[in-house]
Amino acid sequence: MSLMVGGTPADLDKRHENEGTLNECLGWTGNGDIGSGTINVCLLVVNPYLAARTIVEELRRTNLIEGAVIAIEHESSFEVLYPTDYQKEFAYWYE
């Protein structure tokens, strides 16, 4: 599924190419999370609490909810919104 706002298909292709290139180079220098066993998606949203509810609904609808953790990044910490019973300390990567 692709959501495009104010861009062309070529813009989306360029974004994906840049993400791949930067993930690759950062991973090789130890600054990325390639190979950590997780998939991280960072989104800029207007209302993170509403966005989290919408994301959970969509992940359930598409059967992609298993293993998902949704967190809001605050200045120096993370607030896990889903699952509500999450007990671990949230981080972008795990050692």
C-alpha cells in the first residue's frame, strides 16, 4: 500500500531508492539497524494518539499486527501505545 500526498510516483520511487541507499550505508558503518531482527517505520503525524489507533486498526485489518509495537518518541524517552501490556523497554534496536 502506498499513500502519496503532494507527490508523483517518481517522487515515491526516489524516496524508496534513498531509503535503501541510506539504510545500506548506515548499516555497514554500524549506524543503522539492518540485521537487528526488527522492522522500524518512523512516521511524522499530526496527532500520534489518533495515528496509533488508525495504524492498529489497519494492521489488524491486513493481518500484520502480530509482533507490532507502536511507540511515540518524546524528547528523551518512548511511550509505547501498543500493545498496551508491553513490558520491555522500547528501543529502535536491540543488542
